[in-house]
Amino acid sequence: MTFPSPKSEAPAQRFEEATAAARNALEKLIAAANEAGWGTDEISVALLKAAQFLNDANKKDPDPTEDPDMSDAPGKREQIGHGELFD
């Protein structure tokens, strides 16, 4: 899926552009979900919940790419079996 680039630098105009682009993308996503057997109401609520989760996560950590790689984390232990860690 492609998403259009902003055409304006003005915050209010960018918000309107983003809203229109998001609405267009969501309409396509909901149509695809309907074709797969999901109801519009249930998928709309699921999308709202997912968007809220992503918004909350962004507030907690706006740039997760700056986080250290897990392989660099101190105290990392090797995994055995199916996700169990050594004690």
C-alpha cells in the first residue's frame, strides 16, 4: 500500500491531508476485511483499538529505532527449547 506524501507545510493543511489519506486507506482496508468475512463494525472497532495502542506506544517511545538491539542488552541469556531461558 502506498501513502501520499504531504503537499503542504502548514500544520492545519497537513492534518487535513493526513486525515483524507488515512480515510482513503481505511476504506480500502475495511473493504478487504469485509471480503475476508469481517463485519464493518467489528473491524472498525479493532482498527480504533490498534490505532490507540500504536499511539500510546509512540508516546512512550517516539523513536524505537534508537533503542539498543536486544543482542546488546546486558544480562541476555541464551534460549533453549521453545523460548525457555536458563535460570
